[in-house]
Amino acid sequence: MFGFGSKSAVNELDPRALDAMIRGGDAIVVDVRESSEFASGHIPGAINQPLSSFDPAALPAAPGKTVVLVCAGGKRSAMALDKCARAAAAVDTHLHGGMAAWMQANLPTQR
């Protein structure tokens, strides 16, 4: 039935919380948008691993840090989190609202 089941918990960060984590050295950002989207502007220091070829086993090792997935609006990063859950990868966090929310918060981007 809808709303019940074994769906894993997902942590959603708002842009300001992610910015604070990045500034504190507590996060590694993985952008799951396609390469052309990533090239048009991304969070400084982000790593690009497009959802079309996303492999949880290829995520960077991040001892003591949180790997945070990002996309344009939050849908693809949530799909990548589902792949992580199925692969038993210890990644459960994404940017709520994606790059749209990041840019709306006037946070820095890199090209």
C-alpha cells in the first residue's frame, strides 16, 4: 500500500546546510547531471558522475565526510540514491531542490 514498505531513509539538505558542510570540509559533492549540464555550471569542487552511467561502486571514498548527490531539481539525485540503496552503498544524502535551489540561494557556481 502507498506510504508503507521498506523504503530507505533519505537525508535532504537545503542549499545553506550543504554550503556550510562544504566550507567545513565535511562533504563531497557528486553531481549526477549529464556532462553538458555539469559544464554549464556546478557547485565548486563537485565531481560529475552522470545518472546515465551512475555506478555506486565508483563513488569516491569519503572517510569522515558525507557524500551528497546533486542534480538539476532533486529527481535524478533521488534516483541515484535508490541505486545506492540497492547496492548497499553508504550514501543517503542529496541536495533538496538540486542546482535550481542552490542558484536560487545565490551560492557560488563554477564552469
